[in-house]
Amino acid sequence: MNKNIKYLLICSILIHSGANLLAPIYAIYIKKIGGNLIDAGIAIGIYAIFKGIFYFVLSKLDESKLSKRVMMFSGYIIMAIAYLSYTFANSPAHVFAIQIGLSLGETIINPSWSAVIASSLKKGKEHSIYANFFGYRSLFEGISAIVGGFFAMRFGFNVIFTIMFFLALSSGIIALLIDEKTILKKT
């Protein structure tokens, strides 16, 4: 497997594992800080809507002047800060603001991430690489969902948010290992 694809896989496993620590118990967290099921739905809706808006805004950037690994690093750091911000949230309004930060981080990451993987795929091996990639990531997502529920019960939500922060931070650091010279040769 190509070195860049390995780095992307690790980044993806870490960031998605972090998100899945909270995903199945998200509504419980919202209720804990004074919200309800509608607030949980609004929070996810805000995330998706702002992701769409940010994708349109970011599509205007001149890609030739952007470092893909720095873009990914920046996005992961924004997500790490947003995850850590959950520890200070005490109302649904705070969570809504955090969701906007998370959506910005993700939209900074994804175009560069997709460009790196597209330029790193070996011709004729695309199917097996993607299948293995998503297989590994899905296994970790499932394990994280189970662990997240256990940790929330045993240690509380702030432990989950701290773990999510460190997983996103680790993804950012690993993204800096991407070899952009090989990307530039193929694009």
C-alpha cells in the first residue's frame, strides 16, 4: 500500500473513531446539558448545512497555492479544538457553535484528502484499496461506538471529549507526513 494512503488511513481511522465515541450517545449528551431531541437534530442539521456552505466557499480557493498536507493539518486542528470545546459547553447553543467549527474543519480536510488519495491510487487496484480502507475504518468506528458508551457511563463525557481531541490532534500531526512531491508529479 502506498505510503500516503497508509497515512490517510491512519488519519481517517483516528478522526472517525473519535467521532464515533460520541455519535451513538450524542442525544444523551445534549439532554445532559439542558437540551432535548430537537436540539440534537438541530445540532446535526447545523453541522451538515454549514458543511455545504463551507464547501462552496472553499471551492473558490486557488488549489495550486495550497499545501494539501497543511490544509489537512489545519482542518484536523480545528476539529481537535472543537472537540475539546465540548468540555466547556453547557447549553445547546454552545454545541451549535461547536458544530460550525467541526464542519469547517471537515470541509478544509476533505478536498485535500480526496486529492491525495486519488493521486496515490495504483491503477487497477482502486477497488481493493478502497474496500480495505473502508473495512479497516468501519471496524474501528464500531469498536469506538461501543467504547464510547462504556467510557461515558464509567468516566463521563469529558473523558470522551479529551480522547476525541487527542485523536484529532494525532490525525493532524500524521497528515504532515504526507509526501506532496508524489502528488505534484501525478497532478
